[in-house]
Amino acid sequence: MTNKIMGLSCGRKNGNSEFLLKAAAMGAAELGVNTEIIRAFDLDIKPCINCQACVREFRQGKEVRCVQKDDVDWILQKTVVEDCGLILSGPIYHLRWNSIFAAINDRMNATAMRHPEVLKKTRVGAIISVGGAGPDWTNLGLLMANPFLQHTRKLVDQIQINDAPVINSVLCEHHVKSLERAKQLGRNVAKAMMMPIEDVKYLGEQSEFACPVCHCNILQVPEKLPEVVCPICWVHGILNSDGKEFKIIWNFEEAKHPRFSEYGIGEHGKYIQNLAHIEEKELKAERVRLLQKEYREYGDIIRPYKNDA
């Protein structure tokens, strides 16, 4: 990697997310690593419209480009493709990161298809998630940010900062500790950039039930207990009890090839390709065409008008 970290701030100008990202940059600078910051709020960002143009071009062997014309392609070139470390920082608005981040995340396909080498994850990154409503309202913050980072980076550190809405107006001991923790995150990323990727270890806090890949502890029961699975990485485990304490026995072979690994994405691509062949056959049927026509023409579609009371 180059001697640089790319920071993506999805919060307000000089808001909590940006302050904490800058604290991480200061920590990295102590080890001689520079940070460039992208302030997403300043840029033109449009959502994915699910037009499938990128998928069609990929199937046809063409150079894949998103049809949306804005700044997202540039953001993705800097954060997904460029040879550097990556720190994501974003706010939780309603249990998850805001729509600015969601739009960037949803638009990743075209860039990743043009640059499949990024799936080898030879670089490192970290996440700063910021909430202001207490821990009961921020549970999904790190979970929602991980899919973006896990596509292209090995996770070094991540923090969930709670009760932070006054960090840029009134500082108390809690906020000073949060800023120092963010600086340590920056140092951790900088140190990881200086070692072989196979030697990089996760340095953040985690619970004993955390997934071995994303290190989050939100689990899904795919069918019935005792089987559990990480909904982000799709690594399975068995919930075990000795009569006193519970623990999870994770499938570490799966953890070597999780959902967002080169292998995992490849398998998903095969599934989509196979599904496309099935759809092409089915769409030739007259019954399906008539059904599509019925649903396209049905419904009272409304929209706001300027002369509404």
C-alpha cells in the first residue's frame, strides 16, 4: 500500500463523524501516515436505481460503468480501487448509517466489476460509527458499515461511539476518551499498513460471541438453534452450553471464505448467472408477458402537486 489512508466521512461538515475521523488521521500521522478525507455531504450523490445496466455489461464482457452521472464513481475510485488504507466514518440516523452512505454502498457493483482484483483484500481498513441516542439505538451501526469495507479490506479496528451529539460544542471526559480511542484506531490502521497482510490481526474490542470476520455480535438463526450465522459474513456457528455458560463454536473454514471474499463473491456471481439463464427461458412464455402487462398497468400512482392544499 501507499503511505496514505483514505478517510470517507458521511456525516455533516465539522460534525461528530468528521471530528472522530480527523482524530484517527492525527493518530495515523504520529506514525508518518498521511490521510486524505472525502466529505461525502459536499458531493453530488445519487442512489442506485437498480437498472441492471452494470450487470448486463458485465455479462457481455464490456467495460462496466454506472449510468448515474455524479461524484460516486470518483468516490469509489478513491475508496475501493486506490492503493491505500481506508477509514469509514458515518452517523447513525435511524438505527443504521444515513442515506448518503447507503447510496455509495449500493453503487459499488460497477467499480468492483471493473476491478475484481480488489476482492483479494490485500489492504486494510477500519470503521468509526457514531450515534447520539444511546447504545440501544446504535446496534446496527458497525454491522451496516461492514459490507462496504469487507469487499476490499481486511478489518483492523472498529468503534461504535455513542452519546456523541455535543462532541463539537461541549467536551466532557466521555468525549475526550472517544477522541483518544479514534486516534488509537488511526494508529492501528497505520501499523497494519506497515506489515504483510497475512500478519494483520483485528485489534478492536469484541464480545465472546462476535463473528470471527466482521467481529460484530448480531446473529441470525437460519433455521433452528443451536445453529447461528453472521448475517453479514454468512459464517456459521453452533451455540453450545456446558450448563453454566454459552459459547459459539464458529466454522473457521467458512471464515476463510466469507460472503465478501473473492470466493464468496465468485459463488454469488455463479448463482446470479444461473438465475439469469432461467429467467431468459421463462420470459419467452406468453403467460409471463401477460402477467407483467397486468401488473405494469395496475394501480393508482400518485405524486405531489404544487396546487395541493
